[in-house]
Amino acid sequence: MNLFKKWLNESQIAEKDNLIQISAPANTDFFINPENGQIKNNAPFLYADIQGDFVLSAKVRHDFISKFDGAALFIMDSDDRWAKLCYEYTDFNTYAVVSVVTNGVSDDANGINLTDKSVWLQIGRKGDAFAMHYSTDGSHYQMVRVFNLKVSDTLKVGIVSQSPTGKGLVSDFSDLQINKVTMKDIRAGK
């Protein structure tokens, strides 16, 4: 069942059993370029308003067609204060877990390279501290990063499909869960 009912940049969606597929139109992304300040905030974002602490997780998959194509977990406070954890086709021709934290401008951090077209991603909130993790089996999670971002008590929390340089992409999201819990060990994501 789809937990998310609201859209920013609405797009086509298909839902069946435990799978949500979101189509990203061509040239869509969320990114504020740290080199030149160029803003792109037009990727489809399906979300719910979530108050307080939480842990969001999902198995994501896509076909890695064009540079920076990605399926992402996304949290947003405002147009220039947000974060995403992507499984992305990098400009180094790898499938990588990529994290972006935006506070006025975006940073961009490539994480581990993987070979499978799917991975489990997780973002958790504990006050203004956030943790990003990935898993290759859906059980054992590895830390991508922990960061602090001053945000409102209620955030837009959900999923994004992006195709910044391509002609479009369909991203798959399954095993989607949002739990209203406070992590005891933020580095472990639990």
C-alpha cells in the first residue's frame, strides 16, 4: 500500500502489490549546483508530511540508462533545504549509492559502487540529525553518512525518480516502509 499521497512535480505512477513505479521525465532532478548556483528542482517527488523522528526505507531499482539517472529517498524542508539518498548511474559509469545534502547549495558525495540494479536505501531522522544507510540484502545496513540539518518539525518525506541528463526513467520502489521511531544508534540506523 502506498503511504505517500502528495506530489511535487506530479508524474505517471503505477502501483501493484508491493511495487510503486514512478516515471521521471527527461532532464529532471533536484540539485543546486555548488559551482554556479544553477537550480534544478523538477523531478517527480511523491511524499507524505511526516512530523518528528522517523525511519524511511525501500528497495529501489532502475535500468541505469543515462548519466545521473536515479531512484532516491528524499526529505524536504524547503526548496533550498533538503537531502536525498540515491541509487544512481554516475559520471564514472558505475552504479553507486550517492548522497546529496542541500542547505542553500547542494553537496554531492558518491558512495559505494555496486553491480546489482537494485539496493535497499534508508534515511532516518533524530531531531536535526539524519542518517543515511544502504543494504544489499535488506537486513544488514551500512552507513553512508550522518549529518545535521536545521529543519522544521514536519518534513516532506518520500521517493523521487530522476533523469537529469537523460530522456526519462522509470524507478521501482518496493518494500517501502516509514516507521515513526527514534533511532537509538543513529550511526547504525537503528
